Amino acid sequence: MNEVLKAIQDRRSTRGFNDVQLTDGQLKALIDAALAAPSARNSQMWHFSVVQNRELLDEFSRDFASLMAKGAQGGPAADRLFYHAPTVIFISRPAECDNSFVEVDCGIACENIALAAQGLGLGSVIVGLPKQVFLSDRGAYYCGKFGFPEGYCFSIAIAVGNNTVTKEAHPIGEGKVNLVL
């Protein structure tokens, strides 16, 4: 099977990582894959903040858990936001822009990172829940800590590392494809 198709078929969301940090080569390959993603009109309206500071990631996770605990339904515990991944890549984009595809573009870049991680033998999990923290009164603090450019806001994140757990492929739902000839 083609290596790219195999990576797509084999990739799973990892929900458990060890604490071994990515090598410089692995990190460069992931960022190169992100930067190679297509974007509408080649606008490249994204910014990648690579966070490997364990204390800062734990602080962010605790703030997330606190916010979720205040909600009527509760929410995931702090250790289940990034699953202890040693590296989290936060993708931000301009808060105000005329590109209606900017979120799609950030998602495509995120998927490139996920597939590159799979190709490197790493695990990853794409996470959108950090948005809750960025919308809170602590959002500006983390935008600064993570080095978001002025006027940028959170789009999506991906946690990456060496996985400690595996899982089966999710079942594919029926009726998801129409072929129109």
C-alpha cells in the first residue's frame, strides 16, 4: 500500500503519551509538514506555537478542568486534555480577516501534522477544547505565553509524542458516500 494511504488508514487519536520529548528532527518534520499545507489563495493565515513547557501545559490543563467543572455537565479532567503529551502545537489565526476559509486552512495544516506524526512513528490527538480557555479571562494570558501574534486567536491544537496506548480503528458509518455519475 502507498505510504501516505497507509498513514491515513493507520492513524488513531492517541490518548496516552510518555514524557520523552520530540527530537529536533521530528519537530522540524512536523512543522515542515504544517507549512506545506495548502491554504485558500495561498494566504497562509496561520501561526504555529510549539509548546513543550510541561509546567505551562499543566497550568493550561488545570485552567481548562476548572472551567469545565463550573459547567452544568462537568467535563474532562485536566490530565485528559493533552493526555500528558510532551509537545502541543497550537494553531492560531487572525481574529479579524476576510478569509472565510481560514479555519479550514488551519484544520488542513493540523491534519498534515497528524499524518506526519504517524509517518514518524509518533502518536497525536487533535484537540479543539482548548478554545474554552482562550475564550475565558485567562485567554489573553495564554495567547501571550504561547507567542500568538498580536490580533490572533486560537483555531485548533494537536498534541504529539510517543504513544503509550493504542486503539482499534473507529467503525465507518453506513451511507456516508454518494457516487454521482
